[in-house]
Amino acid sequence: MADRKIVLRDNDLPQRWYNIAADLKTSLAPPLHPATHQPIGPADLAPLFPMELIKQEVCQDPWIEIPDEIMEILKLWRPTPLVRALSLEAAIGTKARIYYKNESVSPAGSHKPNTSVAQVYYNKQEGVKRIATETGAGQWGSALAFACTLFGLECQIYMVRVSYDAKPYRKLMIQTWDGKIDPSPSTKTKYGRAVLELDPHNQGSLGMAISEAVEDAVGRDDTKYSLGSVLNHVLLHQTVIGLEAIEQLKMIGEKTPDVVIGCVGGGSNFAGLAFPFLKDKLQGKTNPRFLAVEPMSCPSLTKGVFEYDFGDTAGMTPLVKMYTLGHDFMPPGIHAGGLRYHGMAPLVSNLVKDKFVEAVAYHQTDCFKSALLFARTEGIIPAPESSHAINAAIVEARKAKEGEVIIFNLSGHGHFDMAAYDKYLSGQLEDYEYPMDKIKAALQKVPKV
Amino acid sequence: MADRKIVLRDNDLPQRWYNIAADLKTSLAPPLHPATHQPIGPADLAPLFPMELIKQEVCQDPWIEIPDEIMEILKLWRPTPLVRALSLEAAIGTKARIYYKNESVSPAGSHKPNTSVAQVYYNKQEGVKRIATETGAGQWGSALAFACTLFGLECQIYMVRVSYDAKPYRKLMIQTWDGKIDPSPSTKTKYGRAVLELDPHNQGSLGMAISEAVEDAVGRDDTKYSLGSVLNHVLLHQTVIGLEAIEQLKMIGEKTPDVVIGCVGGGSNFAGLAFPFLKDKLQGKTNPRFLAVEPMSCPSLTKGVFEYDFGDTAGMTPLVKMYTLGHDFMPPGIHAGGLRYHGMAPLVSNLVKDKFVEAVAYHQTDCFKSALLFARTEGIIPAPESSHAINAAIVEARKAKEGEVIIFNLSGHGHFDMAAYDKYLSGQLEDYEYPMDKIKAALQKVPKV
């Protein structure tokens, strides 16, 4: 009988991260200063990030050693299982072999700790005592609080107020890990107070929360800022996912996958699985398809433009070249909160533009339908974000040829998203295709540089 | 550096369950018919359980083969990691080496699927189409729904109404796995309707829910009943935990533990870890200490009597000889819902009576304090039940001699118990020592046989 779960031992863990920047066909456009529109250098980023992470952000070496101290923490849950989805295959009667990488087994329940642990480590190395960040639905905030408590750093999280109120359990998870958390807009920052003065009941947005976290970090000597996706060094830290998967497929003598799938919000879980497999494709050695799956309601890759834009709503971050819907795009309140971002990681954008990666978009009800099928066959309740990857895998598996191999990233579990399942199961979940004219209007505001 | 996580490969999984009944120093007293007080035979249990499980219930062979079909499902998350708690050790400055078996990695988040998968398999083998059970806090109900959906059986769950209303996410987890769930008392059974007629707002109890599930199963040809703890065959299925742990300790050349710890409600997670280690102690080959940890508010082992009693409140189940607080003992509403049971597994009771196992009781605030320390060092948010084992491990580690080895069972995660953490973190959690006179009154009602 085929092995259902393929497990590596601790000492088979990847020792290095893979830096795809070294192998790109066209180089990344440089980030630009938000005011001067001139390329920024390491010194511009120093108030926000420790120098080692800035070096990783611009590094051109293909491999970067993973320090032992990071490895020791990653080993709490890594290597994660690669699972052959035998029961799902049987349920849909596919000719394909489907595998998924189960990132939901981390203590925070997603792939996010792969980078939060690394980021906190480098901050600690450089004497930083406190880290500030923003969080929307709470996946990233909880992953950073988890890493901070393990390394003994203080963690300050600005959580979008609407989520803070609606998702008390994520907030409690963060507090259990000793994280300090405030609803954003908060009275802790000048920016937050200004917003509250105009509108005391403001529900907040990710853009506002970013602005507060950045202001907090810049204003204190002991504090740096941390981001959970989009940036090159964040995607770099996630490549342990794909590097492990390659070893796991080798272990059972499986061929190179024909299709590699991940959901995309900022792009980090997709990148984590896909980049190590993309290395050979970039070098012309293999030719699998790579699918970046986004929600129809926030279609940055399928309906956005590839232009310079701000990472945040307020226009305080550097300008980066990426697929974007415009930095003041307001995504509807879908349940895959982690996929509600107007832009896309520059590395993922580059690979889509150069046609190494395809983008597809699905409606959330289709994704929940697939999530249910997955839960009822493979037994794991997926995060709404991950259900986009599952849906794409099922679509591909249904039309697959004999012996095709499909692999997708199960980026997280849905234990803190049961309210979304409630809506779906009670028939209250609606689809939302963001109107093209609103997208066009938002794209008008993309800065011309 | 010491390995933090010790992982077995799929093909190192135990192939057999260990049946401790074969090695007991004094035999188990036979279960008695609730009305006649005469020993019951397999035929008496046939309306409730498939014959293979009844055979296991009374089996005297030390080893029972695990069928391949069960193994294939267990492999979705087994073998579970054995983790060296290096960060916890450092935080408390112990001279001991502490290990924990991480059962929280199962899709349902606890050790419960180890037996639900086995039970559903044997039911399916014997043509059963539908299984009825009760659930209190929801751990067992979700584990049974998970197993039923994987094998394609219908699952009917009676959930204590107060939990049904207070824990909507557990209910949704069950529905996501296609389980049918009703608050108990329900209008589905004669017993439930009778209760509701007297009191339409009755909040339910585990005893009532058992009575409804039993009535449901007995009343339908296609349906059997299933229980999540207490019974011999349930504890048998959990022994994969300890059998794996023994292999894992061997793998790293670690000695036999000096202390083996688990929390106890019905007794199954403690038994799962402890019984395989107890085999050698029963045979006089080793002499570790075994600690069964219960809440001070429901102290069946530390303050109960070893007598025949009913398993349920209504007195419908067979009489079994066990430590009990009396079947109409009403435990206070502590947050470790899985430990609120008036009795104790006969096998565990036997081993406590014969002094192979020690019992200790702790207050819930002490346990939550230890849970926080564990979450902030080892990174995993434990279930309130498991925090009792953690607290005992910390107490033992603080007084341990150089090189002592402590192992405990982390029976589940706390993702669905964040409301309890909220109470603890906000200082609202209270301790409760059940008054001895109330216990004495309840013990008066233990049937004399």
C-alpha cells in the first residue's frame, strides 16, 4: 500500500534557504523611496529592520545558511508531513496522484512561524528588545507573538479593530503567548489618535495598522518592525517548505510534480512551496505548471497591473514594482482574511509577468465546497485561505491525465475560522466579484514613476 | 545539541495494541447487569457494540493486531512526535530531562481519534451504518464525527445543551465532518422528550446525553453506540501512544523514564501513555512512578471509593467496579470539561488500588499557570485537561534529582478552549474544592452489590 504520510527525520531538514532572486530571468526592479521616488538603500530600511534581514532582502546568492538557533525552534514542528491525499483522490476519481504539504501542524497553525522565528532571531542578535507589527485576521500576529515569547522579546501587535472585536480567540492566542495587542486605530500612536479624533468608531484597516506599527517602531530605539509576507526575506524563510517537499518526494521515488499549487495573498506560502521547484524550471531542466490561486474578490494577479505601488494604504512604505489593484483598493470582507491584500510579493509578481507562474482566481463558495470535501476525506479542517489551493488542486485533478502528480500547500488549519464554516454550512456565504470599474478607479491612483 | 523532536517513520509504527488486562496482578471484577446485579456476558452488550469490540473488552491476550485499514488512517497524524521540552527545562531550571508525547497533532486535536477510528472501523466491518454517542465539551464528539466521515458512516451526537450553546465552534467542527448533532436533552428520544416536558429549559448533563445515545442505538437496527473513554477496549486503542514513546526513547538511547504522567477524566489518555511502560513494572523489571492527575474539583481517585457503580447518572449502564464519587455526583463547571467524570476506568482503578499508579489532584488555576509557562516556552497552547499533566510534570521536575527522566502526555491543544484562557488571563478563574460532605452524600448512593 502507498505511504500516506511521508516524514523526514530532523537531520534530513534543509540546512539552507533557497533565494530565487539569484535565478530570476529578469531582475527585480529596485524599491523606491516613497517621497523622492529614488531607489532606496540599506540605510533607508535600517530604522525598520535589523541589518541581517536587510542583507537578505537584497542578497543575490542562491543559498543562505539557516542558523542553528533558528533550526532548533523550527524542529518543534518541522519537518512537516507531506501527505498523499489518497482519500480525496478516491472521492473525486482522479487519475492524478495528489500530495499536500501540511503546514497546519505548527503551534500557530500555519506556515507563518517559518519566518517569524527567523525574523525574531535576527532582531535578537542585533540587540532589539521589542518588535511591532500589524495583523488583520490574526494569523501573522499570533505567529510573531509565538516567536517573540520563545526568544524572550516583547511583541506589540496592532490588530485591525473589526477583527479584534470579531475574533476574540485569535487575540487570546496572542495574549497567551505574552503578546501585547491593541485594536487599530489605537491611542498608542499619533496616527491612530488622529484617525480616532476624526472618527471615534473607525473599524480600522490593514493599511492603518501598518502605519501604526511602523510609527511605533520608528519612534523607539529598542523596537523594530516586522512583516509577515510580501518582502523577499519573508519569502526566503518559507522555502523550507518546498525544500522539504522535494526531499520527501525523492524518498518515495516520486517524479517531479506536474502541477505545484498555493494560495496567494501577499505570496509567502505559495513562494515557500513553489520556489524550490521553480529553480529547475528557471534553468530549463523541468517544466511543471505553477498555479498561484487568489480569490475572485481580490484579484491582484488576474485583474491588477504590474506597476510601482505602495505596500500600505497610507503611502508610507517604499514603492515596489508588483501586481496591484491600487493601494486604496478596498477588498470586500471575505473569509479568507489572509488573501485580502491589494498587492503581491515582487518576487511572485516577477515570475507571473515572466510567465513562469500562472494565476487563477476562484469564488469563496467554490473554495468552501472543496474545503468540506477535503475535511470529510482527508480529515483536516483547512483555513479559508488554504481552501483556495485545495479547490485549484481538485479542479486540476478532475482534468488530469493518468499518472499526473499534483502538489499543493495546505498553509493552515481553520480552527479559528469556524464562524466562516458556519456561514457556509447555513447557506449564508455570498460570492463577490469585485467590479472592474472600481478596480480601474483604484488603479488610477497607482503612482506614476 | 540534543534532538528536540523524536520522530518515527510510518513503518516503525506499532503493529499491535497492548492489552494490560493480561498482566494485571488482580483480575478485574466483572461488570454486572444494572437490574439483576449478575455478571453480564457478550450477549448483553451486543445491542450496543459490534462483537469484535466486545471481544476486545473481555480479551486476556496481551497483544492484539491492529488491522491495516485502521493503521492507514492513524498514519494521517501518527506516529506523533515525542518532544524533549528543552525550553521548559531551562525556564524552571530542573535537573530532570522532560519529554512530552504530542497527541495534539491529530486532526481533531487530541488523542481521541486513536480509538474513534478503531471503533468506527469495527462497526463498519459488522455492517453498522450509523453510530450514536454523547459528548460533553465536544472533544469526543468531534473525534467520532471525524472517524465516521472517513469511513462513510452516519454519526449522531447528543451534546450536553449547556456546551452546545456555549461552544458553537466544537459543534461546527462536528458539522464540518458531516456529523448530525442535537443538544441534549433533545426531542429525538423518549427520554429526552420526558425531560423536556418536565423542564423545557433543562441544560442537560453527560448522564442524560448518554441515556439518549443509548436509547437511540438500542432503538435502531442500523445503529450502535460508542464511548470515548472508561471501557477496556477504548484504553486498549490508546496504547499506540506509549508503544511509540518507548520506541522513540530507544531511538535516542534514553533510559526508562522515572516518572510517567497523564491527566485522568475517564482515564484513556493516561492509560494510552502509561500502560506500555507499566508492563515491565507489573513484571517487576522496572520501577518508575506513574502519576494519574485529576482536578481537585472532581477527585474520583483521591477522594472516591473503589466500589461497583453505574457509568451514567440515570443508572442505565452496567455496574462496574471503579473509583467513583457516586453516579449522581455533580462536578462544578471547571474548564477541563474532559476531566469532569464521577468514575474512572476500571483498568486504571485496578492499578491505583494495587498501588502501581499514584493519584494526585491539582487546582485549575495552578494548572493554567503551568499551561501559560508551557505555551510561552514550548510554544504549544495546551487543552485545559492536558494542563493538569503539565502541572504535575513541572512539580516533579522542580524536585527531581540529576538526570531524572519525566515523560507526560500532552493529550490535546486548547484551540477550542480560548474562553478558558480568557478567564484565567483576566483573573476571573476560581478554584473549587468539592466539599467532602457532598462527596460523602453522593457515595451513599453507590449501589451495594
